Amino acid sequence: MKHHFKNLMKFGAVALFGLTFQNNSFAQCNTWEKHPQGAEAAKTQHVLYRDKFKEKKYDEAYPIWEELFKHVQIPAPNKLTHFSDGADMCFAFAKAEQDKTKKTEWIDKAIALYDQSAACNGEDATSRAYQAYYMYANGYDQMKAYKVFEKSMELGKENPPPMIMVYMSALAVNFYKNKVAGFDDKYMLDLYEKFKKITDTNVQKGKDAANYQKYWLELEKQYSQIPNIFGCDYWVAKLTPQVKAQWENSDSLKAIASKLSEKCGKDNELYKEVWARYKSVVYTIEGERQKAILTADSSTVYSKILAYRVLSELDTMNAVNYKSKEWALHPELATSSKEWIDNDTRGKAVYRYAFHLYKEGNFSGARTYCRATSKLLPNWGDPYILVGTMYASSGTRCSPATNGTGFDAQICVWPAIDEWVKAKSVDPSAADEANRLIGRYSGFMPTKSELAVRGIAEGSSFTVPCWIQQSTVARGI
């Protein structure tokens, strides 16, 4: 029972005819001859309401249809016409109705017509699909609409109406996201696989292939909202055609490899194939581009740093050499006045170099570039946190004779605390980490009695020797 109306008109006089069928109409499947005034009178009534129905004058058509329907439900040869027309009008009135109770009554009445049509003419997948659609479109109970879609799917077997795929998937995804009982990962995957099999079967047979393909794409859009339900096999099957289509596109290959790595791991065979191809394509195309940047007179220091970084990713055999050249450019980046980047980008790059030096054990160099970072980003706490960390961990450097213990090691905590206090004063987001470090290392300072023995007044100025060479305030515990 198909419905094709688009612009639904509000009704007026139709309300006078009530919102319920006479009980006896639902027990009958009568044709023209059962009309009390004879078949010709029935057909005249039929033409009258149909003319108005075609003009969408539903408020005029409905009373004539209703009176006729009491006596004639299956007008031969088009036995569905009275049911489908009545349902169309009921749904139209429901859409126009503002009162929720009356809206529901109209929809219930349309549903009853579908049920009686099934009793008189037999079940039909397409009729049930349209019934479910109009229930859904008119804001009826979503679960009840979904159950009718399921009925249509059951009736259609291997070739249910293609349109149900998009509406069933939209409803199912909504139920899943709202944790409705029964709509778990397994159910959603089973539904997906059922429709995939139906689509593949009908496309292969060439039966309504275009529509099945069209609605399958819509279904996939719905399922894209819940990608977590799919495992590796799904992504391999989904991405394999894309790999072939994007074999020369480095950006697409990288995106595909990233997805495969996330869903399947780097031991997956397709991932290995895609990543190898990505490196090959990028090394050929992107490698030449990056090398051109390195030799161009107009290239800035930062653009060369990025070029070396890309090349180290592309050419892993020579990555160490490229990385070494990248790091060698950072001192110039810190002082260059010809860079076309903002202070945030530049400061973060310089700090990255400082952290690299720290990891290599070059504390003095790391501090130099932490200070350079702070000039570019005065409200960032991380450089001060790092300098403080280097001071606090300098015990073995500054008291080798006592293996990192004793007074010379303990006083390294003083300037470390100064750095951490500075970090949280310029950057409130660094306060938690700064307080954690202060709390941890405060217990390692010299005792007050030891300060007295050495003639050092608590609170007095004191320059910590060793590589630190920083003035601070003497403290004791």
C-alpha cells in the first residue's frame, strides 16, 4: 500500500465525523455488491471521494470515503485502494493535528486500516514498510514503528523494501546510543550483516540494485555514528576497496593506515601493505618536495626543521642522520629574527630541543633553551618545571665524592624550589605539578642545625655552586 502525498492539508469539517470506525467495518472484506444501494451507487461514491482525494481536499473526501468504507472495503479490481486512501488521509490529519491525543488517534486509525488490509488482502512487505515510515514520520511511538519495519523486513525475506534500511538503522542507532534494552553491540552487528547480505544479494541479481546501493550508503552513514562496534575484519573489508582507489594518494593512504593501526594493530597484513605503499609514494613525491625546501634560499629555519622531521619519518634507514640535522638547527631557530611563525609555535619548538638536551644529559644546554623558551612564552610553566627538575636531580653531579648525598647535594633543592614556585606563579595550570614536586623534595633540604654549624643564616642569600651557579635563599628543615 504505497503513499505519495507530500503537502498535507489541515482539515476542518472532518472532525465532525469522529475518530473511530464503526466496529462492524473491521470485520468485513466486502466488494461493490455489498453496498445497500447497489454497486453503481457505491462506484459513484467512490468517484466522488477519489476526485477530491486526488486534489488533496481531504476534509471533503474523508466523510464520503468513511461512509463508503462502512460497506465496501475491497473495491475490485484495486482491492487496496480504500485502505490506502483512508490511511493516507488519517496520516495527513495526524500531521496537521496539534492536539497530541487526537494526533495519536488518527495514527491508530491508519494503523488499523493496514491491519484490516492485511486481513483482507494478505500481508505485504511494501505496505508494512510505508505504514512504519508514516508512523515514524508523524512522531508515533518509535519502538512500535520499528517493530513494523521489522515485520516488513520479515515479509520481504531476501528482498525487503530497500527504504527500510535507512529508517531501521536510524532508529536502531538511536536506541543503541540511548542504551535501550536489546540494542547492544551484537544486535547492531547482526542487523548490519543482515542488510549487507540482502544488499549484496540483490545487487548481484540486478534486482532494484540502484535503490539497494543508495540506501546501503545511507545505512552506513547511520552506523558511522557508532564505529566502536566494528572489529578488524569489518575495517579490512571496508578499507580494501579504498586502498585500490587511493593507491597513488599519500594523504589517503596515511589515513587508511592510521585507521587500520587503530582497529587491527600494526601486525595486520593490510596495514603493512598500505604503510609500505604510503612510504613509497611519499618518499618519491614528498621526499623530493622536502629536499627542495632544504635547498631553497627562501626557506626559513623552522621550515627546514619540519623538512628534516618529515624525511626522518619517510626514510627510516637515514632517520638518525636527519634527526641530527634537525636538532642542529634549533639553536638558530631560538635566535633567528627571520622566522614567519608565531611565538607559541617557535617557543614550543625551542622547548622540544631543550627537552632533547635534557634527555641526553646536557643540563646546562637544556637550561639555556628553557630560558629562551620563557622569553618567547613568559606565561608557560613547563620550562621552569624542567629546570627545577634538573636542579633537584643534580645531587650526584654536584657531590660526586659523597655519591649524591650530603650538604652539596641537598642545597640543589633550593634553586629547584625557586623554579617550581616561578612555574606556578606564571602559569596556574602548572600549580599541581609544581606543588607535587615541592612537596616531594622539600624533605631533602639540609637541617637547620647543619646550616648553623656551617654559619649559614636561614633566609640569607646563597649561590649554589656546581653547574647551577644560581643565587637562592638558604632553607632548613
